[in-house]
Amino acid sequence: MGELPEGMEMPKSERAAPRPSASVILSRERDSGHEILLGHRVSELPAFPDVWSFPGGAISRVDRAVAESHPEWLLDRDDRVSVFALLREMVEELGVVPDGEGGLTDVDEDIRAEVCADKANWRHLMESGVLTCRGFHCEVITDRTTPPQAPVRFHNLFFHVPTGNPGVTPTFPPGRSEFDEFRWWRPIDLISSWEANEIRLPPPIVTLARDLVEAIENEGDLQSACDALAANPPTGKHRFEYGPGVECILVPTDTLPPATHTNCFILGERGGERVIVDPAAKDEEGFEELAFKIQEIYDDDSSIIATIFTHRHPDHIGDLQRISEIYQAPIWASSETLEAMTPSDSDRVLKEGDSFILDGPSGGISWDIIESPGHCPGQICLVGDSGIVSADNCTLVGTILVPSGEGDMGAYISGLERIRSLNPKVLFPGHGPLIANPKRLLTQYIEHRKTRHERVLNAVREGNSELLSITKIVYADTPDAHPILAQDQVLSHLKELIRSGQVEVHGNSYHSIDIG
């Protein structure tokens, strides 16, 4: 972790164990083909905000209690607990319940309000016969596990539930909802809208939608496709498609907790030219992940034209010797990053204003280079139609440090403002999940840093001259912050205040400058 103060070590984060969960793929029949229901997740959610996804949720104690207390319900199913979770979530999120005769119907508003107020009420309503699971039909067509890049993970079963014609009409629950819009999609239209950068989908939904499209082509209709997938669910590793022409593999690294991995991005279309960004592999697990993806790239008849490193921190640059045994390609990076490596005649210096085009089956995909050196000298971002490969500028997991030794707080804040001004559709960060609402997150980062900056200046103006006393005042609202990291971030702010002429330093003592 090159951003840590010298001599400081952080404990390595443990990967979160996946929690069991269930999602429902409701389908309805239309003359133009079967459609499936997805909801748009609201911006404020901590997990997967601003993406289209299937309704569902984690298995609760109530679901397990129902399965234990009523073994006669859904007796023939091994996945009873997950189905009970599915039925409860359908009440809460969609307002839909089994009608007892093999179909679905709307739930009474008062009953739904009871369930939303307390999950235990769902059990009581089931036991009293107000709600039922009699005649309910669903089939698991696939499962997905949240990759180990987030503190909360799920092992999710996706259940297909047909609703016939005209289908059902989902409604929002009383109070807060995870969704602010529901929409029916043909699977092929869902993928087309995603590929056109019109909507955002979490990676598991992208591969699931592709599986549905392929199965429909083979089987003729959605129900037959789901039957085929249920009989032989897709297995093995799934591609993590973060955006059109942007795949990701997760490389385990010693990075800043709570992150456990670095995102290694593969740019370009399958069957065309590809670029590998930040292959940070240094251990056997990382080398295996990288080797698997490289072989997959070659199997797609793609070529790897370059390896790009966004910056020189060790959690972004892997063991180059071992990586060269997996594949070979010229290295492209800023001059500062290249200086940290063994030079080669094939190196290419990337700087502000440079660009490159990746040829593929659907044409050329252009990527532009911008510099964002606040976090690390020579750090670059890659700007394309799908979004911005944003390196270590922001993340949904943890925070970003601006090291006092080599960072530049002023450049960092202005870099965030510049990225926001480009109005990217998505950010592909160096760590953690994709960022589907860049403007919102970047604004939070900018306002947070500017507020900290103002607090540092005010603390000095109030007569606090020692780094420790300034830090205690500035981080009074964050008592759990690591004291060494907090002091280092305050020092970064102080250096920017000195550079801008608002603070001066005498030895280890800081004083404000009266510019009035």
C-alpha cells in the first residue's frame, strides 16, 4: 500500500462470507415475446445504487423458522428456505402473492403494511391462512455469488416465476422502497439498452440476461429457455462485465481495508483488440485468475495490444516477471509510473490528451487519457463512452487517501471536480463495485474534502498550531478514524494551505496568515 505513511502497516481485511439470498424473475406473456420484470434501485442504497435489478433479498430468521415449523409446506423442495424468503420479499417489494390456485394476485394493502412493519407478521399471516404458498410454482435457473470486493456479499438463487398474460402489476410498498421504478423488458432489449449505455446493470444481471437471450434463441421462448436453464444451470466462472467493452477480474492484493482486491480491467470487445489495466497479481491466486482470463481472451480470438498501469502504487502493479510468463504486451503508463519499473523499448508514455482506439467486431472503441495526480504522482484515468476507469480517485468501499508524502490535496480535489465535469455514465474504480451514479458520489467526495479542508484552516486560525491538536479538532466527528492516517490526511491539507498562502509553518508549528 504505497499510500500509507512510512512504517505503518494495516491488518489485511478478511473476505466477507456470502449470505444466502433469493431473487425473483417474474415473466409475462406478450405478442412480441415474453418479458421479465426489473426494478431501478434508488440512489441512496449502499449496495448497487442506480442499477436495474431483480427484486429479492437475504434469507431471514423468519424464513428459516417457517421452514422448520412447517415441514409440510413445499415438502418436495430442497430449497424451501429460499422459496419462503422469495414469497416474503414478493409481498414486501412487489405487493404480489400466490392465489392458491397456481397463479398470483395483488395483496391487500393492510396485509402488506403488516409484513413491511415486521417480517414476523408474514409468518403469522401464513399460519392463519390469510397468505398461502399452495400451488406456487418457481424454478431456479441460476445462482450467482457476489465477488469478494465488497464488505457485504450474497449467494443468490434466481427463481423464475411465470405470471402468464396479462401478468401482474407491481406496486411500491408503504414507506421506503429499494426501487423507484418497475419496468418489463424482453431480455434481448435489456441487453441492447445496456450495450447502448442507456441503463446500468450489475455484472451478475448482465451475464444472466445473456444466458436468457442465448437460451431463448435455442429453445424458442422464455418459458422453455428457463426450463432448460433450470435443468442445467450455467456453472463455472462468470464474466464480470462492468460496462460495454469493460470486463473485470478481481486480483487479491494488500490494499487499504476494507478492500481486499484490486480491479483489473480488460477493455475492448470479444474478438477484437484488448488492453489489460492494472494486472496487480503477486500471489498464486492472482496469477491463476489472470491466467484464466488471458486464456479466455485468446479463446475469443482477441489480441492483447498493451498493459496499462494507472499509477505506481504496489497494489496496482503486480509481479511483472511472473505476469510476463502468462502473457506479453507493451506497457503503457505515465512517465512517473514507468520510472518505477524496469525500462523496455516497447514502453509507451501516456500523458494528458493521449488516446488510443481498440478495433473490434462492431468497430473502433476510443479511450482518452486524463491525468489525476492528487492521489499519486502520474496517476491517469481512461475516459471512454462506457465510463471512466477512474483508478484511486473514489470508491464505494472504504475511502481514498491523499498521502502527505507524495499526494497533492489541491490536485486531488480539482481532479475530482474535473472527472465530475465530464459527466461520466459509470466509474470503474480501482477497488470495489462499479459506481453507477458518479455525479452523486463525486459530489459527496468533493464536499467532504472541502469541509475537512475548511476545518483544518479554522483550527489553525483558532490558535491550534500542533499537528496532533489540529487533528483532534478536525476529526472530532470521526472518533474511529485511525490516528496515524487522520494525522497524515490533516498534514496533506496543511501542505495545500501552505502552498496556497493561507498557512505558514515554523518548525513543527502551523500558523494562519492574515490575508486581510
